[in-house]
Amino acid sequence: MSQQATALTHRLVPSPAGRIHVVEQGTGPLVLLVHGFPESWYSWRHQLPVLAAAGYRAVAIDVRGYGRSSKPGDLDAYRMLELVEDNAAVVHALGEQSAVVVGHDWGAAIAANSALSRPDVFRAVGLLSVPYAPRGGPRPSRIFAQMGGDEEFYVSYFQQPGRAEAEIEPDVRGWLAGFYAALSADTMPAPGGPSTHFVSRGGTLRDRFPAGRRPAWLSENDLDVYAGEFERAGMSGPLNRYRNMDRDWEDLADFDGAPIVQPSLFIGGSLDVSTTWMADAIKAYPTTLPGLVSAHVLDGCGHWIQQERPHEINRLLTDWLASLPL
């Protein structure tokens, strides 16, 4: 393989957000990689070269509000269907008509809704860490407000503009290190202690982060990259995703209970609450993901699965992609 074929290419492409930063490697069928919170295109650094070597055009984006992508000022510019249209615009800006979309964390929800609402563009979908659960039930803010008893669920904590920014932005690097550690298999708090997904009244999320522990997957350089992106771009754009969940619930009313019918893949971690709390969603896959090719829960793995277990994720992704019709 030539050096040109293996090099990462950075560029900005037009989208409804303004411009989306894309990082591209390889040639072949397009695979669009969508990160979650609080991450960036860099979360796919282990996947880009492997997918390129396997014969794919691997493209990781900075979601709007992150990194080098545009950052609209209006809070409601971060609603789900806006992010879906960014994904579609990236595909077309790259000169392609269709793509496989793979997402992690919030990126999994964005990928799922991209496949659901734009089946003309997205021919298959891979979901990492966060299972697909169709739109339905009560308004999300009502559900979150009822969780935690005397404590506050982290999603509710994130929903008030400016509140989480006041906690995070004075020490972005330290906060990110603690957040990553709290959800990583080798550094997360032991079972039975106070949950890092809840905030005590008058407290902060950071109060329960593991102190002085860095996960094995996160080098000092990796942490510097992430911290540099958020120190430059700020936290409001990323946090605005949480602040649009009620709007999403309204916008997606036509898709209430709808299955995703394209070929799909799910990979979660056994120690990730996204997997355990949403176990019923995984059990419902025969109905909600009728095109599911395979589902995997990695034993002893936390939330950041493509960084904690890159070799396993790469193998599962390339095996799945090879099974798809061209």
C-alpha cells in the first residue's frame, strides 16, 4: 500500500452546520465514523488505518459543535435531525451517494437516526456502546427527573445551559481525565459505591470521579489532544446535544416505535451502564433491528470500547463490513 493511501487527510466540507471537519484514510466503500461525548474524530484513531487497509474509505468527523467543525450559536441547532443532515451532507460532499455509518455513545444515536430517517443515504449502521431504542414513551426530561431519588441524574444536570460548563471549563484537562476514568473498565469505581452518573444536591459530577487514576488506553498525549480540542472550542456545543432531547422526541414523532431495517451491528461493554441499563433494548433487537447481523458484549470492557479494546473492535467491524453487500 502506498504512503499516500495510508496517510490521514484533514479537510472541511460544507454542511447545514456551516462546515464539518473530516479526517479521511483509504479508498473504497465509504464508512462514516461518528464520535460521542466528550470526544472527537480522534476517538477513531485506531480504526481509521485498519479500515483503510481492509479496503474502505474511512472518514471520521468532528460532530457540529466539536473540534474544528462549525459551532452554531442557537441551542436548538444541535437537535438530532440537524446532525443527521450533517452526516448526509458529508457523504455527498465527498462525492458519494451512500455510506455505512458507525457511531459510538451519542454518535451511536446519531448513526441510528441517520439510518432510520435517511435510508436513501445510509445503507448499514454500526452501534457502539449505546443500544438502539426506538422513540417512544414519555417526554425524556420527565423520565430523567424521576431518576436518582434525592440525587440528580447526569443528563438532567447537563441540560441547564451554563451549569456544566461552569464545572468543566476551569479545568478541562482534569475534568476529562476524571470522566474518562469513571467509565473505563480499569479505573471505574468499585460496585456498590456512589454512582458517578448522579450528582448530589448542590454538588458536581466531578465529586465522584476516581482521583489520580488514568485508564490504560489514555496516554498523556491522548489526553492532551482531547483537552486541547475542548479548551479551544468550549463545552457548550457538545453539551447542547443533551439539551435537545425533548426537541428530538418531538421531531421524531413520525418514527415512534420504528425499526431500523438496514444491516446492523451492535457492540457493547459488559461493565458499561449503557449496556446494562438498556438490556431490554438489546433484548428487543429482533423487533427493533430486524437486519441485525451480529451483536457482541465484550466481557470486562467499559464505555470507551473502540479505545479500550481496539483490536477486538477492529476485527468485529471489518468482519461485519465484509459481510455487507457492496
